[in-house]
Amino acid sequence: PGCSVAQVPVAEGKSVQQTVEILTRKLELLGAEKQGTFCVDCETYHTAASTISSQGQTGKLMYVMHNSEYPLSCFALFENGPCLIADANFDTLMVKLKGFFQNAKANKIESRGTRYQYCDFLVKVGTVTMGPSARGISVEVEYCPCVIANDCWNLLMEFMQSFMGNHTPGIPSVFGTKHDSIYGPADTMVQYMELFNKIRKQQQVPVAGIR
């Protein structure tokens, strides 16, 4: 199914939580129904110093991600590189590989929130947190019946405009690389990785918003 993951800025004079409430209220007014919760998390691993010095390589970052929509899978993504879909035991393997990859624990980031169903659309509005602080807002919109991403972009955009207004995102870069091929879970995870990296780089002062 074609899917867009985007960041929504915090409304002026509002907290993260209040902005999330404004978005979800708009969805509910449209007629969207709550269907449980979701969570996407991401841990950063960097190449261990010993590996770099012995092999003279530059350090690489790897992101290990989970998505509650795919509870039996674990996603390992390299920057600008492939996305590996493994089973949930992959986390245990990473502990064994700590001589090669080290977990940058302070960099753990996640998005957590409510799932909404509206006709053929699945919408997830999440609060993005790093440590104890709320750093931003993510909105994932999926058009369930369509498997060719580019075929459904216009529909997705039209629907997003109905509750995101001026903050409707442009077409995700992953759509450009897919052309007419089938959209899969890894494409959504790449979008979350890009969003999380963008929020990490913003390093804004933590916004008071989690009560």
C-alpha cells in the first residue's frame, strides 16, 4: 500500500501534545475512527572503534527499527543503503555483534500515538520522543488498496490536505525510486528513518508537551 510519512510542525503558541490533539480532532470530525495505537522505534548503532582502526574504514551508521504494524519483524537500515528485514530475534544478534556495532543509546528515538481508519485510509498521528522529551510530530497516511505507490499519490495528497492543510508534504523520495514497482514495509521504514534523522538534526530545545 502507498504510504506517506511526514513531520508536522508544532502550531504557534501550542505544545506538541496540543498540536497532536488539533490534528486528531480534525480527523475525528472527518469521520475517522480510532483503531488502537502504534509505535515505531529506532536505535542507532555505529561501527565500533576497534573495527575502524584495524580495517581503516570510515564509520558507518546502522539503524535498527521496529514497527508495531509488523510485530514479528525487525528492520535494519544503513544510511543510503539497503534495508534488511529480519525476524524479531535480530535484536539478540546485535548484542552479540557489539564488538563490531555499538549502540548509541542516547540516540534512541520513537514515535507513538493513535491509529485512525477513514474509508480506505489508515492514519497514524504520533508524538516523536527522544529520551524524556517530545521532539516533534509524525503523520503517516496509508492508502490501503493500492500497491503501486505512484498510482495513489494524488489521492493521498488530496486526503492529507483535508486535515493537514498547508503542512501537506511533497511526494516522498522513496516514491521516486519505486517508479512502478510494488511498495512494501521497508519503504515506510526508510521514510521514518529520514524523518527521525531530520528531527535529530534539528536539536531544538525540547518542547514541553508530554504530560
